[in-house]
Amino acid sequence: MNRREALAATATLLGVTITGAQIFLSGCTPAEKNIGSLNDIDSDLLDEIGDTILPESASSPGAKAARIGAFMKTIVADCYSEIEQKTFVDGVNKLIALCRETYRDSFLNLSADKKLELLTKLDHEASAFNQSKKEEEPDHYFSMVKQLTLWGYFTSEPGATQALRYVPIPGRYDGCVDYTGEPAWLY
């Protein structure tokens, strides 16, 4: 084999390796998810729903300060199965329709009392649904909204640092400390 043939063989081998790697790695890209109209749901609406569930108090900000709507959309899009995504999206659309039907206005424009009244009604509906559902069925959409609100709020910076007793660098571990009854949250 002369030098020219060796270079041609090396170039061919290198080209096949690069092309083969590209084809192999193209299988690693995530599949496009069909989220339905999750993109159409306004984060402000989810913020308001979350803020009605966890409102602002004198000692801590509400769920809206934690931008809970963006958190909900991210978790539903990235972590929920397709059937859970559909349940969530359809449920939020039902909430919008129920609000229009009951109060002739959007959820964002309702008074705090009407928002609470509507969400309390949905909470009772969700409890009854979840008690009678089959195990393989997803939870009621309002249960999903409540769970996401609590999860997102208490893992956010405002929720963890202002609503909970946050210790950024805990001291040493001592397993024999008497419990004084102090709660994990602030009043």
C-alpha cells in the first residue's frame, strides 16, 4: 500500500465514522410531544389559580410571586404522560368554561371571594372523583393543579426562604435533640 492509498482509506474510514456517529446520535433526540393546547393556556391564569390556593400573607409571598404558572406548564409538558397532559389541559379548559358559565367573566377578573368559591367547588368535585376513580386513571385535574402549586411554591426561592424555616447551611447532625414542637413553617 502506498501513501496515497493509505490516506484515501483513512479518509474513508474517518468519514464513515463521523457519519455513522451522527446517525447513531440522532436517535438520542427527544421525540416531539403532542401537548395539545398547553401552550395556549396562559401562565397568568395558572398564577392566579395558584395564588388563590396559596395567597400572599403578612409573612410570606403568595404562589404568584413564585411564578407558579410557568412551573406548572414546564412540569406538565416535560414530566406528565400524554394522558395526564390531556387531563390537565382539558381540565383547565373546563375551569375556564365553568367560570364563564357561572360568573360570565374570566377567572382573572373575578373577585377573590368568587375565585375561592369556584376553587372550593372544584376541590369538593376532585375529592369525590379521586375517591371513586380506578387506580390506572389519572387524578382529577384540580388535584393536579393543587399538587403542582404546593410542590412548585415550597421548592421555589420565595416559598422555601420566606414561608418555611430555611437553613441554608445546617449545623452538625445531632440525633438526640429534644423536639420542642416548633413547626417547619413561619406564621
